[in-house]
Amino acid sequence: MDSDTEILAKTIYGEARGEGLTGMEAVANVIINRAKHPCWWGKNIREVCLKPQQFSCWNTDDPNREKLDSDLSAEPLFGVCRRIAVRAIKGLLPDKTKGSTHYHAVSVHPRWAAALVPNVQIGRHLFYTCT
């Protein structure tokens, strides 16, 4: 079973490896923000990351899923994601998302975001606080 660090690192990798350091850190911020405020999305990092239909990289039909199930230890970018995960879990990662608990790519328009104003745009993602 993967540790919280590995699950968080894999989620960062699957969701934001093409978004640069700031974008990857922002995804970590969202996950940590959710874990700090237990709700329907989970009570800890593992539950938050693996909650069905929350982070698309874990969906069985997502092209990223096969990669996440493989050995990523030789991937240099996964090493970066792991270091971000360690910093996030230790509370050493500044929150670039202004407390956001949700995000989506600018290329999609989910119903849940229709009436919300984004806290910030980082790369190709919009970040929101939803309660």
C-alpha cells in the first residue's frame, strides 16, 4: 500500500506534471486544504486523493491511471512531485491557491463552478474555494 507521500506525489504527477512547478504545487495545496477540512471528499490525504471522480488521474478510464499504477521511480519529474508532496505534508508549502479546495482546467466548464468566482488562475487551471 502506498504512503500518503506516494499517493500525493502520484496525484500531483497525474494531474499537473505539465503545469510547471507552481502548477504542481497548487494541486498539492488543494489536496492539503481538503485534508485539513474533512468533508465529503475525505478525512485524510489518501481519502482525498482517491475519492472517486475527484481527481481524474485516478479514474479507471483516464489515460494517466496506467502510468500511476506503474513504477515511476525512474521518472525525474516524479521525483519533483515527491519533493513537493513531502513539503506539503510537512506544512512547508505556501498556499498559492488562497485556500482553494477545487480546481479545473480552463478548457472545461464544470457545472459546480458556474456560479463561483475563481480565487486565482495558475497556469491552465482555475482554483476555487467551495464549501
